[in-house]
Amino acid sequence: MEDESRRVLETLEASEYDWMTVASIAQKTRLSEQQVKPILEAFAFGNVVIKKPDPERDGSPIYAARSRYRRPANLLNRTLSALADRVK
């Protein structure tokens, strides 16, 4: 795995957030958004990351590492996530 790809995946897996924007990933990896976008698209195609169907309010796509997404969330996080989806 290329160094840039590895940095993107490690950032998604280690983040304090479940979902991250391209801009956030670029900032944490010190890569440009233009470098991060194709890496994320390749990972999404390869089923390594998940692209959330509904983007951020500003239209930015958001991503999560599949390995992190599958981790069981505690009851509070699941409840807050469900409420956030309904408040939109």
C-alpha cells in the first residue's frame, strides 16, 4: 500500500470521529484534497471505506473506515446517532 493511501486509512481508523470529510482527512494526513479524493474513491470501490449516502449540510461527502464502522457502538452513541439522523 502506498504511503499516502496508508496515511488516509490510518487517519480514518484512528480518528476520534466516526465520519470525516475529505478536508478533515487532508488536514490530518497533510495531503491535499486532490490527493485524498481518489484514494477514498478507490477505497470505497474496494469496500475498505464507506461513503455516507447523505453528505454534510454543505454537500461535502463524508467517509468512515469500514473496520471502524462495524465496531459496536455503546448505547449512548447509538441513541445520539439515531436522534441526529431524525433531526435533519
